[in-house]
Amino acid sequence: MPSLITAVLLGLSYPPVGWGWLAHVALVPQVVLALRADCNRRLAWVTYVVATAWWLVMLRWLLPVTAGGWAALSMFMALYTPVALVALQWLRREWRIPATIALPMIVASVELVRGYGPAGGFAWFGLGHSQAPFESGSHASRLIQVADLFGEHAVSCLVAMTNGLVADLLTTPWMRRRRDPAESTLGRIHPRLAGIVLLWAAALVSAHAYGAWRIRQDPTTPALTIAVIQTNQAQSNKDSDSLEQLEHDWNHLLQLTRDAVGADETPVDLVVWPETVVPGPLNFDAVNALKLSPEPDFQWFGRFHDEIADHAKSLRTHLLTGAQAVAFHEPQRQWNSVFLYDPDGQQQMKRYDKMHLVPYGEFVPWVGSWPWAKDLFIKWLTPYDFDYTVVPGTHPTIFEIPRNPDRDPESDTRKPAPPTRIVTPICFEDAVPRVLRRMVYDDEGRKRADALVNLTNDGWFRPDQRLQHLQIAVFRSVENRVPTARSVNTGVSGFISSTGRVAAALPVDGDGFNVYEIRADARRTLFGRLGHRPMAVMAVATAVLTAAAAFRRRSRQSRSAAESSP
């Protein structure tokens, strides 16, 4: 029953319900169960079964894409729950570490590990994610501002800390024994309990004060006016063999683009289309090969480059789009890419190729050397019936968009403004902190991008996933102190400020556009310089303490067995 209560409360903490305040107490029933459990084996099995059910429910949006992958991923992710609870019990019993301290250490360590692997990791449903906004017009959250220090896991630590404190209050004696009958009532408060309450209060008050300070620094310098397009094009349309359907959707995209640029008197600096919204490849070699093909259908797919160039030129704006890049040689290779067209209609020579690929969606991990096994994986774990392997990119690409000249308030004249540097994570890349940090900051910790522009096609999934994806994307803006523009085929398209405020978001499963002026943020962050290194140190320390506790426990059990034997 305690595990079921935790599962329900935790599920309600994330979108679509999104009662984030529940996350601060959701773990308490399961933590108390772990601290009082006598049999670790029973604890592990019970919590694993409940955790599997929880992941199956929470990842139900994956079911229409791959039933096999949905089940396999859920069963694997559930393994972390019993491991974390048994580790918590050992740290509490062997080293007498309060849950107020041990639980944040374990939660952050587990989240860090599962964000890295296997197969690139899966960081969905971090405890701290529940604290981020996901609705248009919502205010920036104070608590999540600490993410610019140690990343999203720092927020998870704070939320876990409250859960640990409540568990300690329920399992630790409130009063110590009175040694002196004349001792005052206040003197009987358990010093251990008083210490952890003070520690928790100091951490939460400091985090909220820091958050308020960072939000007050919200930048006001305009950077770019961006129009994001949301076509609401069904995935079945994108996979359609009907040229008529593709033609209809393509014309709808072009009309939305014209409407967006002409919607306001303010010039639009950049129009952003979603991921892979163009039916054909856009790299020059592929376009030329298609145009020269004797097959009329192939020639049809080769015309999109020219139409995009014509629209960018006629609308006098930069146009950023997701599309395939294809090499028509043996073996055939393809990339999931972003292309930028200038206002003169020229496609820039550089493009961005997606670096962090989605396992089973863009590549099949582990079995590439065994064709028979790869075929089985494709059949049961991917949404395709053919090998749709994408070649990963090797480095970020920085696109520069010229800005309108800034007005000098003293002379009332215009002075040249530096271009706005943007990076373009594709799809789930904005859910991976280390990938986005690498895009925004160089190896020396210098900021090399002013904004994120995320191009995504979430049309594969149900609406719950799209709100969760937006909530996770908020952390990338806060961690790196850059605004984000999102163009998502089926939503949620919109804008996120560098403090994590969601602005001007389009509804899920709607089509349209949003035009918004993003603001550059010159602040550099500790997370941008150090990344996950501080959290990795804590994870190693947690692992060492847990291993030592396990060894100490086993040694004690062995001595007890030896003493009790005749």
C-alpha cells in the first residue's frame, strides 16, 4: 500500500495533471516503508512490481509507437527504485545518515546514472522536473533557478530533501530521554532531529532567495524576433505514400509561414519550421541527384529546396528548417539535420546534424554486428519495418542571425548590433543536459550561443508526452541561461525565457504560429563551466558509502551467524 500511494502521488506531480507540490511528499510512504522494512528481498520485489506498473502508466504515450519498447523500457527503468530504497536503508542503518541527507544523495545519483546510459540514457521524470512550469504564461519558478549551479539534479535534491525530512520526522524519536528531572522541556528535543530541520530550512530558504535574485536579473535586451510554426501534421501524413497528401500539407506549411511573417508590423528575423517537416532531403548533393533523376516522383521530391529559397527571399527573412540529408552512394547514409536559408534565398553551407540519436527510433543499439538480431530488434522494438539508421553528427553548429541595429538613447541613432548566435537541438536533444551544455558552452566554459532553437516532431506520441517534453525543456534554458524557441509539429511550440518562464505557447494538437521577441542573457553559469562534475563526485561518494555499508552489513551478519552456530 505505501508503494501504491507513492506511485499515485508521484504520477499526479507530472503533466497532464502537474501538481508539482505533491512531489515534495510523494516519496514519503515508500521511504518510510524502506526504513522500517525487515526483509530487503520482499522490499525489492514489491517496490519493483509497483515501479514497473508506474512506468507502464507514465510511458503510455510510447505504446502507439512501439509496444515492445514500451514494455522493455518500463521494466528496465523500474529497476532503479528497489536499488535506491535498499541503498537508502543501508545508509540509514549502517552509517546513521538521516533520510533528509541520504535521500537527496541517492535520488540525484540515480537520476545522473540513468541519464547517461544505457544507449544514451533516459532522463524522463526526474524528480526536479515536476517543479518546472508547462503552461503558457506561467511565472518562472524560484526553486528551479539553482539548476544554473549544478543542473536539474540540484532541484531533485531539494525536492527529495523535503521527502526525507518528513520521513525522518515519522521514524525518528522527537524527544530524547531526560537525564535530569529539572531539565527544561525545550532541552528534551532530539538534537539529531533539530539539526536536520535546520539543515532543510537553510537549504530551502537559500534556494528560494537565490531563485528570487536570479529572476530579478531577467534580461531586457531584445535579441531576435522569431516566428515558430506548428503544422499539426499527423505522423500518418508524413509517412504517407500519397503525393497529394504531402502536397496539401506542404502548401499548408507555406501558408502558415506567410501568415506569420505578415501578422505584425515588426519584421520577423527568423522563421522556424519543425523537425523533418520537409518531405525531401535538402543537402545539395541529394537535391541535384533528385532533380537529375529520370523518375518523375524523384524529381518531385527535389523541388523543395527551390521553394524554400524562394519563400525566404520573398519574405526577406531567415528560414530555419529540419529535413533529411542523404548521401546517394553505397552504403546509403542519412542524417537528421537543420538547414538555414538567408533572406537572399541562399542556403548556408553549414548545417547541423543531430548528435544524440534516439535508440530504436534512429539507431538500433548493441546488435549492429548481428543482422539477424538487428532484424528482430527492428521488428519488435522500433516503429519501422526497415532499417532506419541515422548517422550521428559530430559537433554543434553555431548559426548567426543578424539583428536590427540597436538605438543609442543618447544620440537617438542606430548602431550595429552583434549577430545572435543560435544552436539547434533536434527532438529529444533538449531533454539531455550534457548535450545542450556542449552546444551552448565551449570546452573552456565560454558561452558561444545566445539562444536555443529546438525543432521537434512529437507527432509520434500522445499529448501527455508533449507537455512533459516542454517541462523538461525549461531546465535547459535555466541551466545555460539562454532563451529557447520551440517549433514542434503537434505542439507545444512556443518560447521559454532564460529564467524558465513559458511564454506564448501554442496548444497541443493545434496548428498556427507564434511571433515573439526573445531576449539575450549575458550571464554565464556554473553548470556551463562544470557540467555534471559536482554531481558525479556526489554520485561516486554515494556509491562508495553504499558499498561500504553493504560490506559492513554482510560482515556483521557473518559474525552473528558464526556466534550462533554450535
